[in-house]
Amino acid sequence: MSDENGSAQARLQIHAIVEVVLLLVLVGYMVLAQSKIVGDDFSFTVVGAALMALVTYWTLNTLRDGLEVIAARTGRSKH
């Protein structure tokens, strides 16, 4: 069980680091997008939409990993 918990914690840490990097990239994109009109540059808009979808997907995966860590700790404490 401790291997499972350690693995889940390690995965959560890696996912959290990637999450922070993705959020920084999204913030950078938003700063660049301030001077642009939505849809004016189609490729720029597509990149932004894809980046927002990726950040959303990754955030949900990171939350799932966090719940796995909590479940592993809760299950361990009950035994």
C-alpha cells in the first residue's frame, strides 16, 4: 500500500509542476492576446483554445491524482 501511496504522491508532484508551467504559459498567452481581437488571427485563436482545453484537462487529471493521494491516506489510516 505504501508503494501505491508513494507512486500517487510522486505523480501528483509531477502533475502539479506541469500544471504550474501550463498556467504560466496560459498567462503569457493571455498577455499576448490583450491587443488582439478574438478571431482576427485564426491560428492564434486556435492555439489559445487548444491551450485552454489542455490546461482544463491537465487540471482535472491533477485533481484526480490529489484525490487518489487523499484516498490512499484515508484507507491507510482506517486499517
